[in-house]
Amino acid sequence: MKVLVTVKEVATVEDDFEISGTEIEETYLDYDLNEWDDYAVEEAVQLAEAGDDVEVVAVTIGPERSEETIRMALAKGADRAVRVWDDAIEDVELLDVETKAELLGAVVEEEDPDIVLSGVQANDDSFGATGVALAETVGFEWAAVVNALDTEKVLDEGVASVRRELEGGIEELTDVELPAVLAIQTGINEPRYASLRGIRQAQSKEIDVQSLDDLGVGADDVASSLDVTAMYEPETESDAQYLEGDAGEQAAKLADVLREKGVVGE
Amino acid sequence: MPSYMLAQAGVETRPTFWRIGHVGEALFYYLAAVAVAIFLYGVYQRFATYARGADDPRERLTDLPARVLTAAKLVASNEKQFDRDLYAGLMHTFILWGFLSLLIATTILGIDMDLWTLVLGQPSFFVGDFYLAYSFVADAMGLLFVVGVGMAIYRRYWVQYGRLWGKHTSTEDDLFVWTLFLLGVGGYLTEGVRILGTSATRDVSFETVSFVGWFVKDVLQAAGVTPQAAAAAYPVVWWSHALLALAFVASVPYAKPFHMLSSYANLVTRDEDAGKRLPRVPEDASPEEIGPSDIEDFTWKQLLDHDACTKCGRCSSACPAKAAGRPLDPRDVILDLKAYREGLEAGDREEVDIVADGGTSVVDAETMESCMSCMACMDACPVDIEHVTQFTEMNRRLTESGQMNKNVEEAVMNVFQKGNTFGDPDRKRPDWTDDLDFEVPDAREQSVEYLWYVGDYPSYDERNQHVARSLARVFEEAGVSYGILYEDEQNDGNDIRRVGEEGLYEMVAEENIEAFQSCDYENIVCTDPHSYNTFSNEYEQFGFEDGDSVYHYTQVVENLVNDGALGLTGTELNDTVTYHDPCHLGRYNGEFEAPREVVRATGVTLDEMPRNRSESFCCGGGGGGLWMDFDEETKPSEERIREALEDTDAGPDVDRFVVACPMCMTMYEDGRKTGGYEDDIEITDVTELLVEAIDAKEK
Amino acid sequence: MSADVLVVADHRRGDLRDVSLELLSAGRELADEAGGDLHATVISGNVESLAEELDREGVDRIHTVAHGAEFNHDVYVQALTALAGDLEPEFIVVPNSVNGLDYAPAVATRLDRPYVSDAVDLDYSEGTLEVTREMYGSKVETTVDVAEGPFAVSVRGGEWPPAEGVGDAEITAFDVDVDEDAVRSKVKGFEEVGGGDVDIGDAEFLVSIGRGIEEEENLELVEELAEVTGATLSSSRPIVDNGWLPKNRQVGQSGKQVTPTVYLAIGISGAVQHVAGMKASETIIAVNTDPNAPIFDIADYGIVGDLFDVVPALIEEFGGEPPSV
């Protein structure tokens, strides 16, 4: 069995930051493995640990810098990785869902996995669409916002028996035929720690860099339909009445509000 | 009965093998040979086990004669047994010296009988004045032995002394102490019966030198035992004593008495830097090979550690984690490992993980996470077991198997990604200097005498930033040539290493060394004892050559104070304070006096807590404790503040709790709040006290 | 292509979800800007009654696709593909709900439309759709131009007012010949997670705690506050993810929707998923150290301060003794 897990290196923004043009200034950015993908990697590795002869391949779209992050996935137990990059991709400011699905789709065609695990969303652009779009692109079945997966059924019956986390504390129990793409929600497992030694050792694992040519994707196909025209800090629309003073005074005023609303005894 | 012996009546000696007969004597020698063979086989087996252990990264057998001698001195003086416990020191000294004396006495007799007279055909020297002196000394030392064993029995069974009883206390402990007791008492009984028995046929008045044996004889006589009855009973008494002695000899390698050899061997092979300088892992080791997965992964010295343990419980009674109710008992960890190995060898235990999360392993992850790396256990251990090294290696296993504690993981990831445990950007590292009305020199741009490594907490933590600013003021005031690394500083790695993330430790150590080397400096001064420890003891493993020029700031400031550079008269402040020794400064590196000198120089009255200097009680922040949550019945910091306010001479009149470590500062500020001591005491760093004194002087 | 807008209703277990009515408002705005009609569709379930509920002012046509009782993304994708082929709407507007996440990207891909998700504002002029959306966990807002239609976009709940009034839309059944072989996922059922002792949905006064509490042991503090004020304790997602409180205490998109008289949010920054679950509370009071925390945007009263100072003081106000944490 082969498990493909899509991962993304995302930029995280410091609390205080500045924007120049339509981007956040580089000084205020740090790069890390996307939180959702961390859970997807863990789920993939757990599948590999539960089954015999399960190969886990991590795939990413990202520049050379992102290899640092990909190595985290390798250190956690992915067997090898594919990194898709090209100058033509670098020129695009904001990759659209379609392009991502197409690029990853080309890798899926090549790797022919039984199951693809992706994160529900990435915490930078938050499209929350790549996994499902990818499934449609390659003709796989799918499920989005999966917070439980029956590992044994995947291995023994070729069915992904999942729970989807719906709104309002409801979970949907669904069986999905393989091959399928599952968009993994946080909390599905406890992602393991990758030690520095593990990351260093993962240097010896293969990261196969694929260009557009390698994938047989044309440069025109990656031209984004999206154009970021502005970026700004959201205005605060607060019309809250602030209770001022030291903690004691604030507490006293708050107590008055609560009494006034009649939710506490006098 | 061999008549030639009685024929010698009038010469002062004692009949050996009296009434035992040639057959008995031969039987005795045969049994003795068997006992010695069993003993030797057992010892061989034990040492063969150690030989199968993994290589130890430290040289432990170089300069062996000196090692043997040093260990012998330690054993002879019993200084480690006297540490923190006079009663136990006396007890062990009495037993040890009593036992050794009796052993020597028996050996002398053996030489006389079997070598001198039998092989060499010389007349026995076991007569006359020699015999009298021999008997007197042997009786006296034997009495000491019995008294020592009696003290042990009294404490173990009558007092039920807490630390002597634990999870692994078993029949072997009872057998050991009672066997010794019976051997001691039995010896006197044999002697008394013999004196009484022989009194029928000769004048035994010279035997009064064996004053205890004589006393026993008197008691027997008073109880109505006739010399004839004594003579008749003698073989029974003698054989009982002999058989017990031989059984004891044979059992030595198989139970607690083995500590006579293993603990001594442990002292011979000890590493005086253990704990403060942790071993590296091989550069090419993969995660699976780091930290013990199987019992075979322990080094021979660590296996010896397990066998050297006498279950005395000193480590556990000194352990702050245990005191706070964390699930760690250092003695149990060592003995669990030993029991697991013995269980495997005996085939009655299944193979399990050495350390893991989930409760099926030999040692639980939570137990290892509880350790504060404060070294109290190692300081207290009379046989130099190296707990902290083993605990760290088990933490390494947890790290490499992805089972690191979640809270620690967050701190560790911050160090990996941002270079500090706070996860703040490195460009904010020098922000603490903003509030100063002078510029802190940049050691990257000018040559300085003191390269000041500020550290994570003093750089990023608000409370400790005040300490950093105070120290900067002291340096300015004294005209010290100093400078800092600004954003090129990174976490020192000391605690990262102690929670078991060796790979990350290697990374920060290498990068810090590179930052140091790009500067022109004479000495390094650290705010944090943790930095001081790892720079001076461990960075050498990564090619850092200036370990000897690293100082804790209290050492530098002590010199400034002594040189009068701060112009203090010693009358500036008049508070009453107590001083808490940080583990990494005191117990780790032996610096107890510099901070005290500085504290006293401000004019305050320094009142000591009962647990001071090498017996200091950890704040709870070491070994990653600062980053974790524990379910503690009394936090170590709360207990320590209680000690300051209740157990010092001034008691509640102690105004301040003085610290010399940023981690201690954080833990005690916390303990002061959670323990409800906010109105009772203030937490002050040594350098803050100094700045107050400078300000007072200026007024 | 027409200049029409097609919005897709969200429903579950017989109930139309609120976001569906908000979609109508968003869709109407777009239709007005583009000069087209507003179509709505309801797929699966009791489509007739759902369609009636959907019939608000401004809706021109409602297409019902009767197939199955509950949401199935394979059915949705087939139905929407067919409907889009028939109507050729310039805009397909769907909710950025959990189900929206499950079908919208596939529909857009199948129809070869650019897809932009989670819009908080939409603006159409001269053939260009401008989508306002957040990035980096709500730290920034961006405007993104989608140059070429037809478009597919999902919108965030709570950003548009629900459509009101009673409409006069033409409700027609749309026949879709669902290829059952292509339905390769099967919904077996639903499960309410973390029921249990307390229903925070019924509470009049909720004391709700978030990440700001830092450590599990500190929960004692808010438990005491709830005790002395007679409030019910609830929390944001991280507290439940950490296992510090049971799932039935969670307020938010994936937890409970609550509407108490007073919602006291302590150490909660106010991520959209949380706000979605409590914004309808009568009075919202927020305590947070960060004056820029989004929770203050929806709060009626705000305290900028450390919960470890404010909460003990508040406990004392009500005659309690703050536990030492």
C-alpha cells in the first residue's frame, strides 16, 4: 500500500508585523510545517506502522527552503518526498486551488497511491480546498474534515471509514471507497515529535525535485487566476465599553454589569 | 579431642578446632572450599555481566592505582555515610571496621595454622603476648561490629526509619542484617562456651583479655552451665557459627552483601564530573540507537551502578521531585532497572521497553520527566551511583522515540525555530536594554574583557530583564570592560540537553561557540548558572577551548566588590535575607561563597536555611521543570520559601529570599504567589541587592 | 453565460442552516451588481419544505433536487454540475461550512471555475470579482481579484445578514439523473459527541475560558468563579483539544452554538470559529491581555487585563476565596 501525504511549509506571522504592498514583511515571518499537515503526516505514519509494507511519500509544492520543513515529515516517518517547484511557479504571487490540484495531481498520477492524506487547510492562505480539488482532478473519492480514521479497515478492507467533524458537536460517520483523498482535521491524533537527530538523519532520505517539465505540466497551466490587490490589518470595529482601572476596579465594575444583567445574585 | 592442645596448657593460646575432630576439620575445609568456590563463581558471573555491558563513554580505569587508593580512602573514612547523617555514619563505620578487623583476625589465624605451622613447619606464633593482644583487639572490634549491627537493627525495625523502607525492600535486607548480627553474637557465644568448656582442664584466667567472651562465659556460668556441659555443647555451637559464616561467604555475590565489592568497584570507577558534564552520543548514531532501548544498551558502569545500590534511600530522601509528590523515586528507578535485568536473566520477565509512555515499560516517561537534574541524589549517594546520567539517557530515548512531553516539546521547538524557549523573535533579544540610560557595548564590534552571555530568561522574561539591567548597571558602575552578543546569542542548551534533545543541544552549542569565537574577549560571564555549567564543562566536547575562562556573574562581581570597585562600605542595607544556592552553581560547580560574599557586602544580615550549599533544595525548575506542569502537593518552591520563613534563625523576619539564577527567580516568584507568601517575603537577585546598595550609597 | 447567481443551501437533519439565508443576501448583492437573477438550490432531504423556507425576498428561482435524505458530496457534485450546465450562472455561491468544504472544490474543479473560499465580502464590477478574505489566521485581510468568470466562491457564515421577508420565487424540481456508480461514499449516520452532564446551550450565564488560562491546573480559578457566580463553565476549542474539559463544554463552530444572557469570555482571542458559536449571546464581556484581540470587536464590555489578576478580584467581589494557582 502506498500513502501519499501532501504537506506545505507555511509562513507564520509574529504578533507585531508590518505589511509592505500586498505582502507581510519577511522579517516578521517564520516558516513551519502547516499544523493540519502535521496531523496528516502522523496519520500516514500510523497507517504505515499498523500495516506491512506501507510506503509513505510526502509531497509538497515549495521552494528549496521548504526542504527543511519536508524533512520534518521524513523524520517523523515518511519514507521519501517529492518537491514540486519551478521558476514558473515562483513567479506566481498566490497559487490558486486549481493549479495546486493540477500539480499534485500530476504527482498522484506518477505515484499511484491508494490513499492521499492532506490537511483540511493551510494556515497561511486558508483555502481549505486543495484536498478535495485534487481528488476531483485525479478521479479519487474523498472526505473533508476527517477527525477519525479506522486504520484497520483501510488496511484490511480497502475502505476509509471516517468521521467528519460537522458543526455543533455532530460527527458524520462515512465510508469512503479507496483510492481516496482525506482532508485531515486537527485533533485526529497526537503528532509525534521529530528529534533533531531524526531530522538530520532524514537528510539521507530522498527528496525528489520535480519541475513542470518533469510533471508534464505547461507553464501556462500554473498562471494564477487570482491577483492579490490589497493586504491590510482588519479594522477593529469594536464598540465595546471598556472597563478601566486596576484589576480590582475592573472586577468591581464587571460585577456591577453582571448584577445589572441579573445573571448573578445581588 | 586432640590431646596435644591440652598438653600445651599454661601457654596462652586457644585451641583451634577444639572438639571438632579431624573429620570435622576436613569437612570444614571442604565446606570452606565449596563456599569460596560459590563466592568466586558468583563474583565472576556479576563481573561477566558488566563486561557484556556497552562501552562507557568515559575513561574509568585509567590511573587505576590512584583510583583504588582514593576509593579506599573514601571507604575507610566513611565520609559519605556521615554526610547528612551522623547516626548512619557511626553505624556503618562500626560495622565496616568491625567486619574488616574480624576478617583480618581470621586471616592471621589462617596464616598461622595453615601456612606458618603446617606448610613451613614453624612453631605457632598464635601464643603468648601475640595471642593476648590479638584476642583483645578482636574482641573489642567485634564488639564495635555488634554495636553497629545493633544500631542498624534498631533503626530499621524499631524506629522504622523512613528511607530504609521502599518498594524494593525485601527479605535479602532482613537476612543481611540479621546474619551479620548472628555472626557477631555467635562468635562471642562460641568463645564464651569454649572458655567455659576449657576451664575444666586448664587455667583460663588469661582469657580475660577476650573480655566479651569472658563476659559471656560469666553469664553462662551464672545461668548454671557447667564446664562439662559447655564442652559437650561446643561442637554444636561451633558448627552453627561456622556454617553460618560459610553460608554468608557463599551468598555474598548473590545478594546485598555484594555491595562490599560492587559499591567499592563503583567508587573506583567513578567519574567526578558525572552529571555536570553529560556524555555525547556518537556522531553517526541514528535516533533508534540513542538512549537505552534494551538492558544491553546500558554501559557496564551503569549496570555496576545498579548493583552498587544498597537501597539506603539517601537519594530518594534528598530528591525534590519525590518530596513534591512527582512520580519519581530515584532509588526505585535504579532498582527497577536492576530487578528487570535479573528478571530477564532468570527468565521470569518479558522483554519490554526500558522507558516509554503508557505504563508497560520498566521506567515510565512521567518518572523521567519529573527529574529536575538537580543532582541532589548523586550528591547524597554514598556509592557514587550516577543517576542523572542514566536519567538523561532515558530522556534521550523518549525524545528520539517521539515521546517527549508536550510542554517541553513546545519549548524545544521554540529553541529550534527561534533560538529561545519563549518563541520570541531573535531581534527582540536585546530589547531589555532599551530602558537603560546607557548603551550596552556590542561585543561583536569591540574587544572586551568580559563577554557577557545574558541568557534566555534575562533577555525575554520581564522579571529577569530587571536582573539583567541591574547587572548591566553594576558593570557600568564598576567600569568593567564588557559587551553582549545582541541577537547572535542563543539558548545555552544546558536544559535542552538535560531533557534529552541531544541533537538540538549539539546545534545550539555549535552555533553559540561560533558566536563566541567571532568576538575578541578574555572571559565569558554568565547571568545564568545553567549557562555557566554547560559552557565551562560541556562545550569543550564541541571544540570550545575557553571553558576555564567562563564565570558566573557572582564570581566576577565578588572580585569587583573585594577590589572596592563599587565603593560599598558594607553598611548600605540592613535587611535580613537568606540565600538559596542554585543547583548548577553550588552542587554542580562548587561555588558557594562568592554569592554570599556579595550579599554580605551590601550590609544585610545573611541567615542560612538548614539545607544550604551542597544540600540546597532545588526550586523545581531544572531539567525542563520550568516548562512542565506537575501535580504537586507542595511545589518545591513553596516548600523552600516555607523553609526560609520557618527554619531559619530569623524565621518570619527574613525579608528577602536571595537567588542567583534566573530560573530560580521565575520559580520562586511563582511559589511566592501560589504559596500565599506575597506579603511575607520578596525574591531578589544578588545583583538587584547590589544595585540597591549602590543606590543607597549614592543617597 | 448568464449574469445569474446560483446559491446552494446548507441543511442538516431536516433543518435549514442559518448560513443559507445569509447566502441569499450575498447572492442578491452579486446578482444586482451583475444584473442577473438569483437562483437558489436545495439538494437532498425534504426539499419542498426547505425550499419554502428558502423563499425570501429577492430570490427569483428555487431548484429542488430530491435525492436522498442527507448530504452526500457525490450527489451534490453531480446535481450542481447538471444545474450549472443548465443555468450557466456566472456565480456559484456556497457556504464555507464543513459540507461546503466537502463539495465546493470538486464542483469548481469539474466545472473548471476558479474557486475562492471563505469570503467575508464580495464585490463585482466590470467582469472582475473582488473577494475580501482573511489570511494568516485572521491576522490580515486581503482583497483578491478573480479576473475571469464564471466564478465559484464560498462565503463565511455571519458576514451577511440573513435574507428576510417572504418571497415569490418560482420553485421547480430539477431532475438529476444521479449516476449511482459514481457515488462512492456512504454516510452511515451521525453521532452527537460529548453529550453528558451539562448543556451549555441552556445556560443563562456562561463563563467561558480559552488559551489564556495557559495550564490545566489554572482551571481551578475559573471553576471557582463559575461556582461563586452560579455560572456554567464553557470553553474554546484548544481547551477541549487538550483534554482539559469535555467536548460538551466547547463553544464554537465545531462545538455548541450558545445564546446566553451573558457570555463572559476569559482569555479567548475570538477566532472566527469560536465567534460563530457565541456571537448571538445577548451580552458579551471579554477579558483579554491583548487589546487587539478580535473578541473585543464583538464584545459589549471589554477588560484589557490579565485574567490572573482580574478573575481573583472578581471572585472576591462575589465573596469567594480565589484558589492559589
